[in-house]
Amino acid sequence: MTMQAARHFDPVREISDDERKDYARDGAVVLRQVLPLAWIDRMRIAIDRAVAAPSDAAMSLGGSGTRGRYLGDFFIWQRDADFRNLALSSPLVDLAQQMMRSETVTFFYDQLLVKEPDTPDVTPWHQDLPYWPVKGNDILSLWVPFDSVSVESGAMHYVKGSHLAGTMYAPTPFNKNSDYSDLYRQSGLPEFPDIDAVLAQAELLICDVEPGDVVVHHPLTFHWSPGNLHAEHRRRALALRYLGDDAVFDDRPGTFIQNPKVAALLYEPINYVDGERLGPPNFPVVWPSRVEAQ
């Protein structure tokens, strides 16, 4: 796939030094009103389209099976123009570069996370990095809400400073009945800590957010969200992952890219050696060059 340079897309505002300091200290920060609402309107339609036609790798992330629906899907940008434009040509690229201050920014992947009304299933406590075949410090997630999100409807919770130890724990299956569970057990990483003991000493960042806000978090930060217990309001969110200067391929077992259903979504098979930088076509460089918007 040929990527063409395109015009620059400015964020609504510059990221402040205080916001960068909060992110470095806490491992997560809420950036208020940094994504234009025109993108929200456009992506709500695109998300409904993606929910109606999920990929073969899409998962029911809830385990209760009682009511509601918690859907996850991957790499939608590779098959949908609106998801592609958001990931590669929107102000989110500038936000990622401002946060990491990297000379280059590579887009890793997108993950759709939709909790429909009256869905009791929680997102388990976890870190992001153990699921991914990458390593480095210049890696971040942008969690973009497309609805108002409160604790009642599934707000993200982060353990402040939990990324600073630098320890990576085994991936936590979102649904213990899925085929990802066997894959994650191959990681060989230590089990995730007893969360009750962690929370007894922790300070939490609880992210009540509105459309236009973006939550930024480090891939080692502990995080969790409750179910969406609101009777009417959806919780549609997209997590977009970006890689900076020191991020490279990590050839270790037990990452989600080794699931055949996920691998089948990619433009071409993964063929990197440990320590190699990721690149196009699966992982396009979006800064300083740009991908053309459609």
C-alpha cells in the first residue's frame, strides 16, 4: 500500500508542560478538548458500521453472557477509510508526537472497545505492553471516547505511578473462554500483582470524559474500567497506539499478534527480528511525513 504525504493537521491546542509532567509522573493524563467534534460525529457513524460488520478477530470481551454487549476489534484502520484517517491524518498524530517528543512517530494499531448499555462486564486490571510484540519507553495509547463517560458507564481507572517500576506482568485475558487465554499463558511473565493489595496503597486517576477529550496512558500503567451500567448510554471508545523513537519489535511469546485471526488482518505477514523498528505497510510512519486524508 502506497502512503502519500499530506497536509498538516493541527491539534485544537498545544499540550502543556504540566500535562506532560502529569503523564510522566502518573502514567496517564486526560487531555481536555483536543479532538475537534467533527471527528466525533464522523467516527460515531464509522464505529456503528464496524460494530455491524466485525472482523474474524473481533471478540466478545465480556464473560458474563447475561446482558448487554462488550465488543473488541482490531486493525480496523486497514479496512475502513474513516478509521484510517483518524489514526494517520488527524490531530491525534500531533498529540502523540507532542507527548513523546519523538523525531518519528509510527502508528501501531487501533482497538475498538464498545460497551453497550446495561453491560455488567468489567475490563480487568492489566497493562497494555505485555499483549504487544514491542518494547521501549516511547510507546503510548490514546483512548478516545465518542460518548460521555462516567464511572456508571465505564470510566477508565489508572493506578498513578504504576508504570515507574518498569515491571511487565503476564497478560490478563479479557474473556477467559477465548482462544487468547492459551496464547497469553505462553508469555512466561510473572502473574499480575494482587490488585487488592495494590489498591490499598494506590492513588487512582478516574477519567470522567466527554467527546473531544483524549486519555493518554503509558503501556505499563495498571488500568481497569467497570461495566456500563447506564440503562441508555453507550460507551464507544477507540484506543490508538503510537510508537516513538526507541520502540522496536519484541520477539517474545504470548503476544496478540501471534493469534492467527489477528495476523490475518494485516497487509502482510510479520517478519521482523528482535530489536528491529516496525514500519509500513502494517505500521506506517505518520510523523514527520503524513498519510493523505480521504
